[in-house]
Amino acid sequence: MSTQYQVMTKNQSKATRWPDFVIIGSGKSGTTSLDHYINQHPEIFMSPFKEPNFFGFELMDETDFLDDPNELSYFKSSVTQEEEYLKLFQNSKGYQKVGETSNSYMFHKDACQQLHHHIPNVKLIAILRQPSERLYSRFLHLARINKLPTERFEDCLDTKNKIWWNRNDLIKEGFYYKHLKKFYNTFRPENIKIFFFEELTNNPRKLMRELYEFIGVESSFQPDMSFKLNSSGYIKNKFYDSIFGESKGIIQSARTLLPNCLYSKLKKNHFAMKIKSKIREKNLHKPKLDLNVKNEVTRIYAEDIINLSRMINKDLSHWLC
């Protein structure tokens, strides 16, 4: 669909909006924090929950994942029907820009074409992290939720290890040039904005100003960025995690039981989000990434990093060190 608004059926009361912008990834690069910071802006309406994954899975069904239980779990937790996807944005105001965040779009084989099919003028945002560091953060994230691919991070160097090399969220996700090239070939370059994890870490105010300008809202707005979300690491205290964990306790209960509009309001409650994130952060142990292992992993991505640097005209030589 090429227009931003869709004429609705006689059983629906108002026009339904497609997103004005979409954050397409990458995972473990600050997208959860970015989603929360953007969501605070009064001129922006974000999807009530992160990662609907609609554009990646719209053309698929469960039979496509018979030999891939990990991807099937993503499919089952995603919004795969157009009507349900559009409902995510039905409570937006006419003056607001509408957006959503789904990290899978950057690497999913169908997402680029489906985004262009439905909303060819959409603005696309990606935030990237040094690939070895991103992969290690993903490893620690999987440790946090007790779903490690293997016990040792070094196992990722074994090219015969199918889990590390076949799953989209592990080795594959870090080939940013390979993934983003199709977006640059499909969309107008001025509709794509690339940010970097180190920018979010070192100068988040500047990043948010540039992002607001790109979206087309008041850029002087300053969100509460006093805490970060979705930290990774090994769980210290399993009891605390059973209450405040990402897919457990009160958080999951709220997401499951509350209507989208109420869950959206809960997401915007800074006090609740801050308390939850601080408890999670203190309950994590984060071993440092061995420098030699990091260098070995970086070699896997070296050519892709060089090509990415050329494509976006950005010096990324520090990623190769």
C-alpha cells in the first residue's frame, strides 16, 4: 500500500495509520533504550510493544519453520496479520508521527520488500554497534534469559557450529553492509538514517536531536535518559529475576493482561521503567570480552565493515582494531 492512510471498513470507526518511521535494528545496539526515549516525545506515538515483526513475517506461516524452532518462537510472538498490525497504532493522534521498532527487519529476507510495498516513503532508522561487541552482548542477553547457544562465547569462531552460524540473531546479524545494502537499493537514501551505539553512549542528547529532526518533530525536546534498558549479563539472583525479568513476573503479566493502550501508558511511566531497569542492572554479572577473542571475531566481519564504511561514507576503521 502506497499511502499512509487506509480507508477502513464500515465496521471500523476511523482511518488507520501505517508508521511514518521504523527502527529496523540492529539488536543489542541500544534499540530498546532508543524506543523508550522516542516514546516520551509528545509528538510521537510508538507501537505499544516493541518488535511486532510484521513486515518480516507477513507472508509466512508456521509451516515455514518446521526445521527452525527458534525462528518459530519469534513468529508466534509476532503480529503477522495486517489488521492486527494496524490496530497497534489506532490510538495515535492526528498530529503525532507514528513508529515502531523491530530488530529483525534489518536481516529478515522479506522485510525490505514488504516495507516498501506497504509504505514506500517510510523513514528507516538503524543503530549499529561494533559487530564483535554486538555479538558478545547478544551472548550475554541469551545468558540472562537462560537460552545460551553454547556455554562458551569462543564457540562462535567454529564455522561448523550451526547454531552460531545459521541463526539470524548471532553471527549473521553482524553483517550490516550485506543487510543494509538492499535497503539502500530499494529506498531513497535520504529516507535512511544510520546511528551508532557509541553515539548513544557518549552523546545521547545530540543523537536524539538528530533523530527527532529526521522524524520531523520538535528537536529541542529532551527525554529522560537517566537509565538504559535491556541490559545483558548473567543473572545473579534468580528470585529477583523471576519478578522483574523481561519475560517473567509482573512485566510479562502486564503485557499479557493489559490492553495495548494501558500497556503503552505503563511503558511511558518513567518511574516504573527506571525502577525496573535499575533492579535488572544490579542483578547482572557482565564478564569482559577477551580482547584476543574479540579480534578473532572482528576478522569475520572485516570485509563487511570496510564495505559498510564506503556505502555510508563513515570512517569505521576503529571497528577493525
